[in-house]
Amino acid sequence: GCSRKEITEHWEWLEQNLLQTLSIFENENDINTFVRGKIQGIIAEYNKINGIKEDDDTEKFKEAIVKFHKLFGMPEEEKLVNYYSCSYWKGKVPRQGWVYLSINHLCFYSFLMGREAKLVIRWVDITQLEKNATLLFPDMIKVSTRSSEHFFSVFLNISETFKLMEQLANIAMRQLLDNEGFEQDRSLPKLKKKSPKKVSALKRDLDARAKSERYRALFRLPKDEKLDGHTDCTLWTPFNKMHILGQMFVSTNYICFTSKEENLCSLIIPLREVTIVEKADSSSVLPSPLSISTKNRMTFLFANLKDRDFLVQRISDFLQQTTSKIYLDKNISGSYISSDDESEGERQFNLNDNGIPTATQALMTMYRRRSPEEFNPKLAKEFLKEQAWKIHFAEYGQGVCMYRTEKTRDLVLKGIPESMRGELWLLFSGAINEMATHPGYYEDLVEKSMGKYNLATEEIERDLHRSLPEHPAFQNEMGIAALRRVLTAYAFRNPNIGYCQAMNIVTSVLLLYAKEEEAFWLLVALCERMLPDYYNTRVVGALVDQGVFEELARDYIPQLYDCMQDLGVISTISLSWFLTLFLSVMPFESAVVVVDCFFCEGIKVIFQLALAVLEANVDKLLNCKDDGEAMTVLGRYLDSVTNKDSTLPPIPHLHSLLSDDVEPYPEVDIFRLIRSSYEKFGSIRADLIEQMRFKQRLKVIQTLEDTTKRNVVRTIVTETSFTIDELEELYALFKAEHLTSCYWGGNSNATERHDPSLPYLEQYRIDFEQFKGMFALLFPWACGTHSDVLAARLFRLLDENGDLLINFREF
């Protein structure tokens, strides 16, 4: 410290943060070691943060890398992301040292008073990561694996350390789920041998990736959009004549804005819509303003921008790229664009050779009931809703660039008019952006996928007639053919998902309100962004959200939670509710209102509504004896949810057709139900859901991995003379070997060796190099001079199908 004040401050900090912890030590010696280690750690961390002597810093990171590889025997390919000073609790004694976070491992090392402590955990083995504070240790991170728990106390940078741990564990979970994880890692920058390894480029890249992910989720942008930067500014909002504070985000294809005050106003301006960007004159009222005009004659006025010139330069660079992209597209599909306006509704997709008419308009428009001329109160209400939206558009703009405000949301909660559903779903889900930037993509897909047969198309054929069978649009070949094309095209676009049950129900509803191509892009938005991992073979996303829902139920309806757990109801209901967005459990005209809200507000609506349904039935559920009875109570409640405003002819709902003649449940108004779900549970925030999802994802994926292991072992145990425990250990070793090879690369790439579509026994495969390593470990006679030759012969012998890879069964 340089002054007395500073010294006192430091002492006070030590008193507050260390004295309580010291009371648990047995002897003087331990106390000395601990305090000395702690202070050294804090000084080191302080220097690291404040970049004392820049060159020193780079050198330090290089040293840390060398040390990391040497201490833990890691190969060159294992990249260190960052390292932090912390204490690791072994029994009652904390060891002060450094935690090293690399792409695949969490490692800790400390060497104090001649005692060494070393720990290596692989991210793929972690089952739980928690940040908790107790009285003794204000900042603790708890890392659990299947067999053990480890505690670290981090005094500085706890949130940064924890965030990074979460991110790395998340990447590891993706790797267990599918190979995309490995592909994603290849997109991390390759560190060149000579580049100065200052706090790692990897760390920066991971930070940028996390920011882009949040940005895309906030504005529902396409998956490959990368955030370039953001800055504070004000936006002039003509509808209430105010300058509102917020942040402007700029990325390669979009300029977005969101207000500081939540839900006040947000904006999404695709650069493809921008015509003019100009710097207006500064004045004391409007410092450094920037106006942006779009094709539909709207002008947005931003002000109070810090680096206006730099910003305008960035935007114009991106604009140039955008215009050249559009120009290219025009050349490729010129014929398509030229006839843009006049024939939009007329353009026939005649893609079926057998000449069945195809859907160029939303199916609903063909099945509108033409009611007699007389005045119908429901139609009048519908007309008023349409007028309310038209007035809203006049005031807030229409299309992608409209000002999205609290008022927009309120209108959605009152139900979107039938005739505007398709357009607004496209807008709120962000599907409109992907559709606009991929002209002709859907038609090409349909052409390529027609007449191709595989497992997905078989399943699709089987389910076509089970999708909304009670709706007239799907009682004839036209609706069925449209559904077949959309589902097959999607299975072709994303073979990882292919086709999963429940997609048919959701897609058939999309087709009722949107044209065929629009329905396809809405399905893309659902499967790839809004309901992540829901529709894969193991419905991981839905299982994760089921876990989140259980947690929310515990927090919000505690009186019901224990009873629900005993009955095991939550797991049964949430899958069918979440996978089909209530479409399979509520009368159609009510469930569509839920879909409206979902496209506007995202998954939180579904959680809120599910909680509201449970809460409305608390007393009945508490009296249930078993899960069957609870399911009946909920089923009958959901059947009675009505939409009084609906102008549709009543569609008998499947459940109600099957239920017995018990006296009908009193009707529940869908709009009232949604309103009450907002009043009671509206405080659930999207970022909170994301945090909870992370925690559940670890749990779900690790449970699935355990199930896989048990299945494999159970299948093989009859064929070998190993015991179950030995087989489980072998399997764990074999899988570890397979994963290691994926990230440190052998000669063959990961996708060749891991094929999730194969039966479990054959999913993981290893090549000769890895086999040689395992051979040396496992076989007692592998220590002689000929062990390599012996390994090679054994490998040939085991590799029954001669693909130079061995799966676990062959092994």
C-alpha cells in the first residue's frame, strides 16, 4: 500500500474475508500456509487483471501454458483457455493454488510447504456445477462428478470463472449429444505456433460466442449471425414523442435496438431493408444523431452515439457486403425475384409429378366457413381485432422494422386475428429473416427430397393421417401432400433431427395459417432456435425443460410439489404439453392462442401456462391417489379451455371424444387463463430459464449416458466372461478413449467414428493408435519388445468388419 488509508483498507478486507475461515484450522502451521498462499494468490490475480507490465502478461500466459502441459501431462493439442488463483478444499484444509480451465479439462495444482495437490477432471464427466455462498466461504464453486464432489473457493473474479466453467461444460455436453460439438470446436480459432498467447484468444473467442448467442436469442436472429459490437444510445420513438435510452447492437446483417427499461421498445432492422444511413447535424438537444431509412419508408433516429464515425463506417462496410450478396442472389434466381410482387399468391409450386394441387396459400383460407350474410357477433369481434392491429401498424410500423412495444405484446395476448396469424408468426419468430435471405431454398429442397426414402420418410408417412385428423384441411390429399413436403424437406435439411413425433402436429397447425414455404421456415425457427434439442431422437431439450419446470413448480407452487413428485405427474405431463405447445391437449382454437403467445414471447409462456394450469387444480390434485387420477383431472381441465372469440366451426377435440359422460367441467376462458398466468408467474425471466436449463442439461445428458452404458453392458454381459462391474469400467475407459481421440484428433475424424444412428453398442469406435494405447494398459503381456506387432495382430483379429475401426462389441 502507498498510503496509510490503503493499508487500513487492505487489513479490513483481510479481517472480513479471512478471519472467519481461519477458525476451522487445527494448528498455527496450517494458518500461516493458508494466509500466505491466499495473499500471494490475490496479488497475482491483481497483477493479472490490471495488466501490470503488458509484456510480462503475455510471457505469463505462455508460462502458464507450458506449466499446464507439463504438470498434467497434456498433449500439445489441449488448449488452455484461462487460469485463476483459488483454493481447493481437501477435507478441512484449503490448498491455495491455481485452477487451469482448458477446452476438455478442469485442472488444479498447488504446491505449498513441500506438499503437492493435483486434480484433473474432464468436462464430460461433470454432473453438476454450482456456485454457492456459505457463511464461512463467501464464494464457493462446487463441481460434482459421478463419484466425487470438489469445492473451490475463488476470491476474485468468481462470476467470470464460473461463467467460463459453465460454457466449457456446455460444449462438452454438446459433444456427448452429437458431433456438432466437435465441429463447433473446430470453429474456435486455431492458435498459431508463433502468435503471442496473451490471455488466450480462445477465451476472447468464447466470450464473443456467448455474447452472440445472447444477442441472437434476444432478437430471434438466424443461427449464423455474429455480433460485431454494441453501444449505448437513444432512439426517438414517434408514437410517444420521446427519446428513450437503450443499446444499439450491430452485426453483419442487422442493426437492433433494445430499451434499457424492459419491454419498452425494441427494434430489428435488417440491413437488406436499409436504403440510407446518414449523420445528421449535432445540436445540444440531439448530440451526434444518426438516421437510418428503410425501404418501407420508415426513418429511425438514433442519438447520443459515442463513436459515431466509427459506427457509420462499420455499418456501411456491412451494407456493402449485403448489397453484393443480394446482387449475387438476383443473378442466380433472377426469374424468381423479377415476378416478385404481382404473382406472389399465384406462383404454383407444382413439384409433384402426379399433379396434385399444391398449397400456395394458407390452408385455412380455403376452409373458411362462408357464413350467411347476417350479422354475427363473433365475426364482429374478429373484425374489431383486425382493426386494432391495423391501427397498431399505422402507429408503430408494419413488417420486420416495426417498433415492438409492450402494446404489441398486449395485442398478442388478446389473440391474433385469424387472417393475420401467418404474417405475425413469421415476424415474431424471426423466420421471416431466414426466408427472405434464402429465396428458392425450400423449392430446391422439395425437389431433392421428393421420392427419396429413408427411416424419416417412413415415419412421416405413418404419421401424416394422425395430424389434426379432425380438421377438414387434412381430410383430403391437398393438405396431406403439403404436410408431407414440409416434413420431408425439413428431414432432408437437418438429418440430425430428421423427423420426430409431435413435429407433424405442430407443422399441420403452421400450414393452416401460413403458406407452405412460410410453414417450412417457421418449423426451422421452432426446431433450431425456439425449442432447442426438442425434436431429436432422445427429446433432450424437452427433458431439460421438464427439469426446469419441476424446479419452477417447487419454487412457485411448493404446496403441490411433493405430491406431484410422489405421483410422478410432472414428467408425464410436461413432455406432451411442451413438445406440442399444448396443441395435443387443448381444444384447437384455444391452443392456437397459446402458439400466438409462444411465437411472441418464447418458452416462458409455456412454463407460465403450465404452472397456471397446475395452480388452478391444486385442491383436486392434492386429493389424487395415483398418477392416472391426476392425469384425468388435468386432462378434463384442459379440455374445457375454450376460446369464445373463435370464428372457426367447432372442431371436436380428440380427448373430449374419448372422455366418458361425467358431467362436463365448467368452461375456462383461454384469454383469462393466459392473463392470470402473466399476473402470477410473469416474473419468470428468459435469462433465468437459460441458467436453469444449463443445470438441467448436465443432469439429463449424464443420465442418458448412464442409461446407454447400462444398455450396452446388459446386451454384452451374456456374450463374455466379464462381470457387469468390469464391463462398466471397460466401457467407461473405451468411451474416454474415443472422446479423447475426437478432440485431440487421430488420423480419422470424429464423425467417421461416432455415428449416433447406430445401435448403442456400435456408436463409439476407436482406431489402431488408440487401441495400441489401451492394449499397453490392459493386457499383462503387453510389455515385451513385440507388443506393437502383437497389438496390430489382435486389432486385425477383433476388427470383424474390416473398417479399421473397432466398436465396443468387437472390443
